[in-house]
Amino acid sequence: MSFLLAIAGVLVTQTTASAANLLVNPGFETGSLSPWSCTGGLGSVVSSPVRSGTKALSGAASSSDTAQCSQTVAVRPSTSYTVSAWVRGAYVYLGVTGGPSTWTPSAAAYTQLTLSFTTTSSQTTAVVYLHGWYAQGTYYADDVNVDGPGGTTSPSPSPSPSPSPSPSPSPSPSPSPSPSPSPSVTPTGSTCAVKSRPAGKVLQGYWENWDGASNGVHPPLGWIPITDSRIKAHGYNVINAAFPVIRSDGTVLWEDGMDAGVKVATPAEMCQAKAAGATILMSIGGAAAGVDLGSSAVADRFVATIVPILKKYNFDGIDIDIETGLTGSGSITTLSASQANLIRIIDGVLAQMPANFGLTMAPETAYVTGASVTYGSIWGAYLPIIKKYVDNGRLWWLNMQYYNGSMYGCSGDSYSAGTVQGFTAQTTCLNNGLTVQGTTIRVPYDKQVPGLPAQAGAGGGYMAPSLVSQSWNAFNGGLKGLMTWSVNWDGSKGWTFGDNVRALQGR
């Protein structure tokens, strides 16, 4: 059954006690989960850490299960309720199935999440849930409360939780079946050709498939449709759609996000955005959605499930933003298993897409110029892959992240993120060529699109517009463009990044 709910989700607000808590065992003080139900057998009751009393809920989220725990309560039709919980951990979510949700990306100590909802005219039960996020470790919850008048019927035991909207860095907690390799025929207007590498300057922004306003990360602007005219108006002509879910076996899922109202663009909407001037890539990875690069079987499953998505949704390219699991062998001329499997993925995708299908990469600095200090482990791990696709002409450009870490020149010199000196040193290093163990990797300026945080708070190393201008102008227009995390962050603070870059590029 689906419910239409009036919603309002906020973090850490005071609630008005209008009735007794409708939940049974809200603080888990019985020492057992009942009547809570948790997916994958990943929920348990622990004695530490607790917020009050002697017990709390522990959810051990895995790479394939968010450890969602839920309970069904009896409610009255057309009635308002407030739900709250104290949570601890990385990426912890509180929500109501079919209705609102809220979350915190990081809570080192117990933090209260609160949301409100109003039942429909015929609604007599509601399912309240908590969950973590894929591969983000164990979360904890205590003192969960549903405040409002109780219903007249006794709810049945909570079923195994089904997918429900809740904010996230990617789609729903219990992904739907993998897309068929042969998707059904799409309606007229929902198919359009792959666009080639843009000829002019680019401003490439990540588009978030979650709501950064409702979860409190970057209000007031959160999720916006990929067709939103403001994206183009503020200079963005290349969009990285972030991120699909990647299951532990390599299965890729592209689904609506977990905030209420968040939707991935339909194939027709993708064509609409492209017709308006956008080039759209699917970004793979991010900080929380890696791929098991140690397994060729996982790599093959990844390719088999992402290609139908790329075709069905009319993507123009793929952006590799793998930030975990990639390491070098210690010898730049010998690929490690993880490097070989990343190449296996890229080659597998490119082989099944049109010849003009795009490829970009967005590694952190340690994976690239960090090799000027040492080569091995993560240091320089992207370099053999970058070299392969620069040399064979398939890499559109490199989006190295000039944030969240030190920046390196060719001589092992190090600079703080957010400085013009660091920006120019490592950009020049790549253009001139970084030599590691006798092998030179060169990325010319017209294949460099450095990445910067759009606004303060979006990442370490934010640069004010004046510093962005100095960095850009240092190369006399030679760079292909700039990338930013993210479109949504920029929109939340007045679009100052996009407007500045658009002016610098003369567009």
C-alpha cells in the first residue's frame, strides 16, 4: 500500500508531547528486538553505546544491506504525527515508509533526528524505520518516539522492510531487481543520440540524487530535476549524475533517490536536458559507493548491468570517481589486480557504447600527483589508467579533485588545498609530464578540468571566486574547463561558482 503524506523533515527539533509513545520497545530495554524487524539479520540490541537506559539498537550495515529496522504502529486517519530518534554513526536515516525521511551524514555522538507526517484519510497504520548505508559500518539508535494519538486497531508484526524514500548519496535501501540487459522499447521522444566531447569550454558539475536541503547538509536548495533551467543559466554544460548503487556482486542500480520526491530523470527528460545544451555522464563511485576491484567476476557483472542503463537513459559518457579499493603494485609498468579490473570495466563499457561515448576521471590528488612522493598503494594508482586512455585518445579530460587533501607538484613539493600556488603547481606538473620510475604521464591543459568545491562546506580547500579567477587566468584560457562538487551546493549559496566560471569562460 502506498500513502500520500504531507511531510516536513528536519534535524534536531523539539517535539510537542501530545500523546504517549506509540512504539513498543522504543529504547530496546527489553534486551530483544521484538517487535522491531531488521533486514539481513543485521540488527541487534547492545549495551554500549547507549543514549539512555542500558540498551540501544545496533545496525551493522554491509556492502549489500543497509540494516533497515522497522516497526508498524496503529495511527488515525487524517492526523499529524511527529517521529524522532537519537542516532549515532555515519549516514543514519529515520523515516516513514511511503512518506518523509531525514538523515545525518555523520554523528560521532548521539544526535536527534526528527520529522513530521500527516496520515491520509484512510490510513490506519504506519511503518517507522531506521537504517544505515551501504558499507558505512554500524549505526546505533536509541529512544525512538512516535508522538500522536494511537489508532484503534492493533498493527500486525512489522514485515521485512521494503524500499522506502529516505535521503541518501544514492538510491533506495533495498534496491529493486537489476535492469534487464534488453530493456523494453521506450516511448517516442525518449531516445536520443550520444553527444560527442564538447568543443568549447566546460563547466562540469555533479548532480545529486538526494535532497541536501531536507537532510540539512546544504539548505535551502536541495535536489532539483536534471532538466531545471537554472543549471544551464548558471553556466553548467556538463552534468555528472551521482551516483548509482553498486551492490557487492557488481550489480549497478539506477533508481529514484531516497528522499521523498527525488527522482532520476526519465529517458525523455534526459533527452530534454541534452537538447537544451547539457552533456550528461553517469558518475561511478564517490566516497560511499565503491566497486570490489579485486574480482574480475564483479567487474564483469558491473559492465553487464551498467551498459543497459547507459543506453536506456541516453547517457553521453561515464565518469570514474572510484575513491576506494584502487591500489598500485609498486611498479608503474606492472598493473595490480585492482588496476587491471578497473581497466576491464572501462574497456567493457566503451566496447559496447558508440565510438563517441565519453570518459572522464575524477581521482583525488594522492592517486595522481601523489606519485611524485612515492608510487604504490593509493599513491599514483590512477596513473597507468590515465596514461592508457590519454594515449589512446578515449579520455575526454581529467577532473582531478583539488580538494580534501594536499596538492603535489612534480618534485614532491606539497601545497595546501585552496591555494592558487597549489592549483598552478599541479596543473603545470601534469601538462609538462610527471615522470615516475622512468615512465612519463602527461595530461595537456586541454584535457584538464580541475575540480573545486562549489561553496564553503562542500569540501576542504574552498576557493573564493577571486582565487578561482586567479587560478583560471594563470593559464590564459588554456584549460578545458573546471569541475565542481556540486551543482546543488552551488545553487544553495546563490550560484556564485557557476556564474563566476561562466564569465571567466566568456559564455
